[in-house]
Amino acid sequence: MLKRTSTDPGELREAIRGGRGRAHWVEVLAPGEMTGVRATALLTLEPGASIGEHQHTDTQELYLVLEGTGIGVLDHERFAVGPGDAWVCRAGQSHGLEVAAGAPLRLLALLT
């Protein structure tokens, strides 16, 4: 299966998980396209935007920063993130992301 995300127009999403600002969302994998994966998306968040901190009760999610900088959140702990940084939110934990002002942040989100 080949997915050409570069030609997918994606969609704009506002205030993801109660965060602020907008993000461009491109679905990479839909449910059922890979065993154990519920969804995978490429997101480009505008400068100053955020994904609100939210809890995962029965799922896990990986965030991998591809471009840009920001503040990652895992169980209310905040830490600086940049290209190549990744963190996993396990079932029972909470996570979020805040984008630094000045430049967008692009990430891959993988939900299992």
C-alpha cells in the first residue's frame, strides 16, 4: 500500500482536544489499514497553536516532531521538543503539545 500524503489536501482543524489555534491534518493511515493502528496523521500546527492536554484511557499515542519547536506535555510535566523528539502517551496517561511562537510545528501522530 502506497500513501501519497504530499498530494492529499487534508483539512483544517480548530482547537484540537480543547487546545487553541489551527492545524492542518492529513490522514496517513485510516482504521484497519495496519494491524493495531487506529489512526496515523501528519499535523502542521500554526505558531502559538496547541493540542490540549487530554487523557488516553484505552489507547496509546506516539508524537514525533518532524519540524519546529514547542513544549510537549506528558502527565502535566512540560518539556522542550524539537525535530526528532518523540514521546509516548500510554493508556491511563495524558499528553498535549504547545507550539512555540514564530514558526509552525509539524508532527506525526500514531494512535494504537
